[in-house]
Amino acid sequence: MYRQLKLMEALKNEYQRQKELVEKLEQRQQELPHGSLSCKKGCYYRVISEKGRTVQIPIPPAWKGADNLKQELAEFQYIKKALPLLKNNVCCCEKLLKKFKPYDFWDVRKRMASAYAGFNSDFLLLDGDLNPETWKDADYPSNPFHREDIIHESENGLQTRSKAEAMIATKLEQNKLIFRYEPELILGSHVIYPDFCIPRSHDRKLVYWEHFGKMDDPAYAGKALSKLDMYSKYGYFLGDNLIMTWETKAQPLTFKQINDQISMFLS
């Protein structure tokens, strides 16, 4: 779903961009002198059609308006060639925006009779899309290090390494968001374990959530910034497919901060 929605968003933007240029060029075309340019033996002529005849009017080199007239005639001809291409694109975009419906295999499932409920329909998925039901229940490689530190617990019983992570997990559970805790993520030659991975509700794009709990520790904060820099190098950006929360001893994580992140980036 995510790719299709991004495609539609890009198409809308491109439609608006080309439509605005069409309007601008049509307006400019009305302001310009009509005709074309001809150059013979270094002499320029303005070529126009007059009573069905082609007329070539010399443009005197010494005339102070010569360069401006040549520029405007060239502009008129460029616009004349560009407008059909742009108008065709605008027309195609309009048709596609009206007719294209994002494909979601869930819509197909909803239209099936109850006799077909419970059967695996993953074969309907587009390449790169996921079925939240099977994704939720599938095994996945997770952080194998220092498992003895996993001593905190969310409302639904998920065990985490910190109280703050338990708070985040609890809020994800309360919002009925499925997620994975500390899943393996490979970035180039690096293997890392983000705190959470969540399929976003409206388009099911995978979003990673990192919580940094000791940002008043300079060494820890430096490592956190290096980690965020690595994320960005591999296409993970804050506010898009990456969420970050942080805290210090003086400013612990709050449920309001968690709720705000869920509302802004996961709804």
C-alpha cells in the first residue's frame, strides 16, 4: 500500500506542477509576438502567415529592439512545441488520478464470502507488501545480547530492557498496533536491533522506533547521534520511517510524548 500511496501523492504533485506550467505558458504565449525566426546568411527574419501567405520580415541588426524581438519569437516557438507535450501529460495524469485505485488485498478479502475466511491469502500481496496477521505471528531474529537485562514488562506482558520501552510497548498495545521488539535490521555491513518495528496503520509501511534513555550521558548521546547518522545513510529518516524518543534523569519519558509520536507517525 505504501508504494501505491506514494505513487499517487507524487502523481498529484506532478499533475499540479505541469498544470501550473501550462497555465503560465499559455498566458505568456498570449503576450508574445506570433511568428517564427529564420536566419539566412547571418540575417534574421520574422516569419508570419498573412492571408494564407508566408511573409518574411527582415529584422534590422541596428534596430535597438532586434535582440528582444528575436528572444520573444524564440520563446513563442519553444512554448508552441512544449505545450502539446505538457497538455498531454496533464490529461494523462487527470485520467490516472480518476481511475487508479490503490490495490489492497484486504479489500479483496472483505468481499469474499464467509466460507473463505481463514484461508491463507498471502499470494494476493504485491511484492514488498505485508500481511499484518502473518507478519505479527512470524518468527524473526531479535537481539540475542544481554537477555538478563530484560526485566520490565508492558501491560500485556511483553518483557523489555527498560521501563521506558515497557511504556512504549504498552501504548502500542493499547492502540492495537502490532509490532516487533528488538528485531534484527541489517544496514550494509552493520547488524542492529531497533527497539520496535511497527507496520504503520494506514499504509502498512514498516516504521522503526528508537528510544534513547541516557541522553544526559555525553558518551551515550554521541553513540545515539552516530546511530541516527547511520540510519539516514541507509534511507531511514526521522518523521518518515524512523521515530525517536529520548529522556534524561531530569526529563524522563512521559506517556504524552509516546502518544504524540503514535498520533503523528503511526495512525
